[in-house]
Amino acid sequence: MTFAAPSFELLPGAEDSPVILHVPHSAREIPPAVRAGILLDDRALERELDHIVDAHTSELAEAVSGMAECQPWRFVNRLARLVVDPERFPDEREEMLAVGMGAVYTRTTHLAELRAADSDPEPLIERYFRPYARAMTDAVADRLAATGRAVIIDVHSYPTERLPYELHGGGPRPPVCLGTDSFHTPAKLLAAAREAFAECGETGLDSPFSGTYVPLEFYGTEPRVSALMVEIRRDTYMAEPGGPVGPGLTRLTRALAALVDAAAR
């Protein structure tokens, strides 16, 4: 498959819904020109994708879209995060640069060499990262204009066992981790998430992953933009690493749909 810009998709929801389900890490697709710069052989690359991809999260978001009373909007990355990671800072502000996993990764989840350390990230940032960031900014601005607010729910998953690249993976690994931001995550949204995911087991806060995704144009300045990251431990809904879904996905769909509807009210 070849990708002409854009390499992402905004799927419309209800016009009166402020909710955007953001799905940045669900895809495995790597364009051939990008694949040429990756040092892993095909078998090792597939194994790395098994570890790094938030498998089945796009299917989860699609199912939620069909179940929710107020259909959310969906912003879905159609390329693997090994092309670019749209949720990283594209510069020295990014702490994951310490393990070779800034906006353009040079190391794998197990800290093996993915790209040459001296490879120039700028062409990939220009081709893929910046258009994605602009489009997400526009999507949030559109919800603000239409509804007076925007609620970004970031849909992720994470492995049961800590991987070597994780900088802060030594803490709890609950079935559902809620990532928050002191400015953009209001108490009402967090409480709604805790209630919605109660049937899925324990919900933890900001461990093993923390923070939320908000386009930089609004970050820390626009209180009408709310955000929450939902990190789902993979053993609760799929076979690890990179395997098929299990029955837990149905429960998660109900829970996330409940959160979407609560956030839309």
C-alpha cells in the first residue's frame, strides 16, 4: 500500500459531539521508502511491531463509535509509530530521546538499533509529523467552533510486562491506566472515566504512563480543551504480543462508550 498525504484519517461523528477519540498507535503499515531506512530484517521488524503497536485500538474506537449514544469523532493514524510518533515532541523537549524514541525512533522497545543513530529525522517529521499535528489542531478547533469545547480521549494499550524502553515503568500496571494533565484533565472527566471503567478492574493514575495529548496550539492555554489518556493493559483484551483479541474487548467497548457519552454531556 502506498500513502499519499494524508497518512491519517478524521472520521466524522455527531455534529454536536465535542469528543475526539484519538488513536495514534494502532497501525502496522510502513511505506516502502521508510522501510528502507529501518535496519531490522523482516522477521525482527514484525516482532518489534508486535511489541510497540497498540493492537486493536482502532477496532475498539470503531466499535465505540457504533455503540455510543452521541457518536464521537475519530482521528486515526494509519501508519505505524515506527514511521513517526505523532505524540512525541519533535525536538529536544522530548524525554524519550534518552532511549532513542523521540518523534523518529532510532531504537527499538528492547533498545536495539532501529535506524542509524546519525540518520536525519527531519524528512520524516516534515512529511508525516507536521501534517498530522496540523490536522489534529484543525480537528480540535472545529469541535471548539461547533460545540464550544473539545474533549480528546487518547486510546492506547500497554504490555503486561515492562519493556526495556520504558522510562517510568517501575510502578503499578493496572488493567486501566488513566493519564492526566493538571491543566487539561478536569476532575469531572476523570471521575467519569473511573466510573466507566469500574467493571474492567482497577483503574490507576499516571502509571506506567502519564500525561495527555493536546495540540500545542491549545496546550496549557485553552481551558475549553479537555484531555484524558486511556491506557489499557493488553492481557485484559488480547493475546500478547501482537495476538488476536479476546472476550475482554466487549467489556472495554461498553466502558469506553460510557465514558464517551459522559464526556459529551
